[in-house]
Amino acid sequence: MKIRLYPPFSEEIGKNWVQISIKGTITTKQFVFLLFKHFPAFEKYRSSDTEDPFYHFLLFRDDAILRLEDTVSDQDTISITLPLTGG
């Protein structure tokens, strides 16, 4: 799976693109846990509740926001960015 990182994630990891291999299809919730495992720098965007992978970033596939119950596969390209804020 290809993962496109936008700032600040790209700055913390030191790359704009990374890859993770997964077998079959997994939920976005499982994917988020993999991100925390493979990229410890993401931990500061994680909720303090260890049961819930609540996170402070957005995941996109094909310009659509991924929900925790959506599924992803090794052929997907996922983009990660911070939520947009402002007024």
C-alpha cells in the first residue's frame, strides 16, 4: 500500500511517500493501528484511550475520507493529512 504523507507527517517521517504491505483487506481501524506501529512519530496524534484508535488526522482514498469501518487493501493509495480548521 502506498501512503502519501502531507505536513507535518512528511516532516516527522522525513518522506512524502511510504509503503506498508498488508495481506488481503483490512478495516481502516486496523490500518490506523498499523500506522502507529510502523511510525512511532504518529503516536502524538493518537487518543489517550488505548481501546479506541481515535486519531487527529484524516485518511483519504481517491479524494474520499475513510471511515473506521471502511476497508483498505494493499493496492490502495492512502493520503494522510491534518483536519482542516479555520473560519
